[in-house]
Amino acid sequence: MISFDPLWRTLASRNMNKGDLQKITGLSSATIAKLSKNESVTLDVVDRICKGLEVPICDVVEMRPDSASNGS
């Protein structure tokens, strides 16, 4: 599962909010909502966030094991 928790931590550490992210990146409110729900977005979106915030991808997204996976 993909998680955007690192993005929210990055924003918080910079005293920024989702509106600030939207202004910096030009992303739509629908895309910001998808990020908030850990839904799929394109790599272009992730790239725009990384470039806009000037951070590596690890400050935006992380992979977590699916809770439904059984390890096989």
C-alpha cells in the first residue's frame, strides 16, 4: 500500500497546509483529496510535489505492506 504520510509530515514541518501545496504545485483539489485518502496518483503528480517542495521522493511517499497480504 502506498502512503502519503511522509508528505503530510513534510508539510507540517514547514508549517504548510494542503492549500499551500496546491498553490506551489498547481495540483487540483481533486488530486489533493486523492492524496489525503492515500489513493493512486500518477508519478507525474509525485514528481510535481517533489520539485515544488524541493524534496526527495522519500519525503512524499512510502510503501507499506498491504494489510490483506499474507506474506506469500
